[in-house]
Amino acid sequence: MAKKPFMVKQTRSRESLQRLLKAATEILTERGLEGATIPCIAARAGLSPGAVYRRFPDKDALLQTVVFTVLEQNDENTKTLLTPKFAEEGSLKFFAKQIIQKSLEGQRQNANLMRALDQYIHTHPNAAFRKKVNQLNIRTLRRVADFLLLKRKEIKHPDPEAAVSFALMQVGFALREMIMLDTISEDWSSLLPKDDNQLLRELTRAFLSYLDVR
């Protein structure tokens, strides 16, 4: 019985942390990096600024935790979904289209959040932090590549291992430029797919053609 108050305190602490991280994510999505202040985040989480500072020494520490939480959750979801058993349910063409579609939809749905986090990561002065972010992203990409390589018999490229990773990076870079960063001006719009359905078809076609899937 003596341990019960401590366990309750731990539960409440975890719940307040989850509220805080959720609030930070929402504010980043709505107001961007500049608008994600400790008072705004605290108010959204139903906490006082002092309660936030008792958990995190500054805004930077909080945002680093948000970044790692988002990336680790994405990696865990990828690990849970892309299993050898799941690979038995379709062809490489089927999974390539599904993976590209999920990436495209994810970029559309979370563009504002990803834009804010991208700005934070790429302007951060701590090289060790940026390196850890890269390692997490690479780990997730390799999980996807390893899953697709379970279908290596369908790939005619002479170096499937290198080709799959590079093809995934090409898709990622294209979506990042077109959706998250939104760097393509209207002058180029006539050269791009007219909508997301066409974009999905063309990215999938390019992906499979590079792997020489017949």
C-alpha cells in the first residue's frame, strides 16, 4: 500500500508529459516555430509555465523531446507494420504504391508540423542533436528498404540493396520539396502532375522503373 501514492504520482507525471508534448505539437502545427512559446504551449496543455520549466530547463529541451518523440513513434509504427508476414500479402508493386501513398498523405496532413520541425532541426547549432535525428531517419528508411527487399526476386536492378534505399530517398526528396517545403513556384506547375493521384502514379512508376521491376 505504501507504493500506491508513488505510482499515482508517476501516472500523473506521464499524463502531464503526454499533454505537454501533444500541446507543443499542436502549437507548432498552428503557429510554426516562432509561435511555439512556452506560455502558449503550457496554456494549451492546461499547465502553468512554471510546471513546464520544472520538467524542461528551456524551450530547446522541450522541442528536442518533441522531435525525438515524433521520429521514434514513426519508426516504431514502421517496425510494427512492415513485417515478413505482411510481405506475404502482396507484390513489390503493391507495397511500393502503398508506401508512397502513405508518405504522400502523411506529408499533406502534417506539412505544417514537418515544416516547423525541419526548420528547427536544420538551424540547430548542436551537431550531436542533428546527427541523432539523421540516425533515426536513416533507421526508419532502412526498415522500409529491408521490407521491400523481401521482394528482391522481383527486382532486376544489379544492386537491389543500394537501389531500394536510393529510390526511397528520391521519393522522399521529391515529396519534401513539393509538399513540405513548398519551394516549387507556380512557374513550374505546368510541368508537375496535376493532382495527388497523378503524382502518386508517376512517383510509383519512377520508383519501379528505377528498380527495373517487370
